[in-house]
Amino acid sequence: MKIVIMGCGRVGAQLAGLLDSDGHSVIILDTDAYSFRRLPPDFKGTALVGNGLDQEALKRAGIEEADAFVAVTQGDNRNVMATQIAKHIFRVPRVVCRIYDPLRQELYSTLGLETLSPTTIFAQMLRERLEG
């Protein structure tokens, strides 16, 4: 599978490494080249400096042939916008978006975006740990 990841923070870099080691073709995009230091030393994918809201940067990343797009920057708004661009303009079959704000996450899910809220997921995990 060809996967484009926007955001090379801790989660993006970890995901890129996992997918790369599973044999997927991974392209990771970040506005700051220094972020790529987080990638594993044996990462065989492609790291590109660029803004995932810029259609030309997405084209350079190969969005037009991507099977999946994941947005995991620190900004909910950027993640939602980039996911919408990938889904509606480039018709990427699978798009996933991280949303920190649980209320926004619920709203965007009802609008058809596949979203994950680490805030909600972690709170649920903690509750299970405390009650279990």
C-alpha cells in the first residue's frame, strides 16, 4: 500500500516506521526538516519538506497514487483541512485524521471523516485500567 503521512512528530514518525517495516511504501511530509530526525535509522520511505495543505506539495508526495492518507500534525484544523483535500480533491480511498478535541472529533465523524481522538482513547484506557 502507498501511504502519505502528514506530520513527522512522535506519532507520525512511529507510524511511518511501523508501516515501512511492514513493507508499505511510505511518504512522510512535514514543514520542518528537523522533524525527520525522529524517523528510525532504517526507514526506507521518503521524507519530504512541505505543507500538507498545499496541493503541489501533496502531488510531490504522490497523493494522486496514494491508497491512504493520515494527518497527524499538532493542529486539529490543519489535520481536518488536509484530510478533506485528500478525500475530496485527490480521491484517496482511505483517509484518517487525528483530532485532539473530542467534541470536534465527534462532529467531523458525523460529517464522514474517519477521525481518532487520542484524548478520548486515552481517557477510556485510563478508566478501564482504574476500574479493571
